[in-house]
Amino acid sequence: MAQPCIYKPLRIRHAIRLIKMLPDRVDNRVVCILHHFDQAEAPPYHALSYLWGDSTPVESIYLGDDPDHTYLSPLHENILVFLGCMWEQRMYDKFFWTDCLCLNQKDNEEKAQQVPHMGDLYANANDVLIWLGRESEKEEKLRTI
């Protein structure tokens, strides 16, 4: 059984994690590396707002703090499709913030500390990407919104 990603704690109150994709896939899976920054000193990044949809994991990516130490991280379909699209567009030099990967979803204390600052995360982003899903699904989802 694969070992899940072990998140290093955020060391300061206003620390954030950002992900960056690697150009090479492993086992045909996207590889994302977590980077820690003080929010005030973070490089330009894209914040992702997206429709979670069904949160049941359907596939995994590799995730870790170091390219030599990544772990399988199961994700739900919509975020997997987003990452796959960004990888196909060769967005390797871009930093992204997304709650499902940049927050340790298994650490309630971290989430309680970070969630109140999400408005700042979006406000400080270089831009906010809104992901509704695959092209064929967009019209129906826009009607729902």
C-alpha cells in the first residue's frame, strides 16, 4: 500500500503552501511539489476556486515537499481534471493554491487556523482561476450557478 503524503507543519501563523507541477509524470500521474512561504513574501500564484463535485477519490497524483520524496495522494475527479489540463498546458513554472492540496485536510487544527485567512489567499493571488469542469459540462454548471 502506498504511503500518503505527510505534510510538514506550517511554521508561522501566516505561512501558506503553494504547489508547482513537475514537467515529468510518474506512472502517468501528475507530480506536484509543495512549497512553504510566508504569505506576505509568496511569489505570484494562481488561486483556484472550483466545483468539488463528488469528493470520492477516483485517481491519485504524486505529492510531496521534495521531488525525490513524493507520495500518492488520492483526489476527486474535478481537481484531477484541472491538474491534468494545467499539465497539458505546460504550466510547470506557475505556483497554484488550492484548498484540497495546500491545506492538510486531515489536520483540523491547521484548517481551523487557515480557513479564516482564505479571503486573503484569494485577494493576494496574481489571479483567481474558476474551474467548473470539463468543457462539455460547463454550460450545465453555469445554469446551476
